[in-house]
Amino acid sequence: MQEYDVALKLLLQKSARLTMRELTGATIEKWLEIEQPKVRNLRMDLLGETADGGLVHLELQSTNDATMALRMAEYCLGVYRLFGRFPRQVLLYVGEVPLRMDRELRGDDVWFRYRAIDSRELDGDRLLESEEVGDNVIAILGRLRDHREAIRRVVGKIALLERGERETALSQLLILAGLRRLAGAVGEEVRKMPIYVDIRENEVLGPMYERAVQEGRQEGRQEGRQEGELVILRRLIEQRFGPIPVWAEERLSSRTTAELEELTPRVLGARTIEELLK
């Protein structure tokens, strides 16, 4: 499953009620089990129930799929089989190229239609005013007067959260910003603020970190444990700050294995490479 998909689902389910109302016109009271084992094991993205018992199906898509209308029709019938009710269906498109998927199926006696929304149609400035950080983060995908100012405001709000919430929101912002080629701008704002993130404990970045650790250890196995830790740390530093200057390489090479292990989880929280290696 793509990282943006995981991030958006968590945001929409937990802290983006304004966005959900903008997309569906409804407030979700509870989220339902959405695997449909009785119908070809279909798995939709989000299915919620409103206070009056209505069902809302939200599908997330980052590419144009020529079979999308058929997929949505199958999801619709699958929900009806399980719950005896037709859902209101909305597809949220977050891709970079223009949305061009068919939104209906027509036959002599059949007409199926669903609603498709390009995330750029969302009023990002309105979402920035929401008290829920999920709406603020999703604003990065919407229509904004000033993307740089929006990023600055969102990062500022994230900085005020408790540690666990802050780490999750920051990783979600970085992932969604990547869909708009704004991850670099987010990184610049993060480096200006005193935000510490332990990537080992983060539900999104943690697995990425662990993969880097394993790959680094494999590459450095021939040279022993210290070289393995150096490989890991170099890779994370380059992802965070770019090419490593000569002075930083010299400083890293002089560190003990224990010191290198201590530095590794601090990479994302440091604002500059100088701060990391002081």
C-alpha cells in the first residue's frame, strides 16, 4: 500500500472532520469494517456511517484508472450486499496530472454514477483555519493562495502538539507534500523550528528507518559493526540534508560505534547538519 494512502486514511479517520464534510456533505459517526469477503474479496479505502444511518464510501486515488467507474460500481454493489443500503460514493483524486477518469457507466437500462473530486478543488485556505490538524495537513493538497505560507502555518501548529501526535502529523505532512513536490519546502520550515522526532517510534517513518538500518548493516557487514552504523547514518543524513561535507565525514569517522548509534535516531529532528554533529 502506498504511503500517501496510509497517511490520508489516518488523517481522514481521526482528525479531518471539515475535510470529510467538504468531500461528502456528511459527518461520519463511526467507521465500518470494509473488507468484503463475500464479493471477490474487494477492499475499498474508507466506509463510514452517519448519524442518520447513511453510508459514505470514500476512495483515494493518485493515478488515472481506466477501470475506476467499474471498480466503484463493484464496491457499491458489494456494500449493498453486506448492509442492504447503497452508499454515497466519493473518489478523492490526489495525483499530479489532471483528473480524467470516467465517472459513470451507461447501458440501455443501466446508469451508475459516482462523484470524483480533484484535491485541488478543496479550499485549502479554509482547511488551514480548522482547529483539527488533520484538516491543516490535507490543506497542502488543496487550492492555496500561498503554499509557502501555508506550510509555515501547518508546521507551526504541528510544533505545538504532544510528541507522539507531532511525529505522526509531521510524517503525514511530508508524505502529502511529496504529492505536490513540496517536501523540500516542508523540510526547510521544519529545520527552522525546534521539533524533535524519534523516527524509530513513528508509525510511518519507523518502517522506512528500519529498512535503511537493515540495508546499511548488510552493506557494512564486511567492515564490521562500526562501518555498518556509518553506512546507515550517512544514508539518513544525505536524505535529510543532501551531500555530506568533508568536515562532517571527518567528524563521523572519529565517532565510536555507540556514538553513531546515538546519532542515528536524531537525524530527522536536527535542523542542520551542524546541529546534529555539534
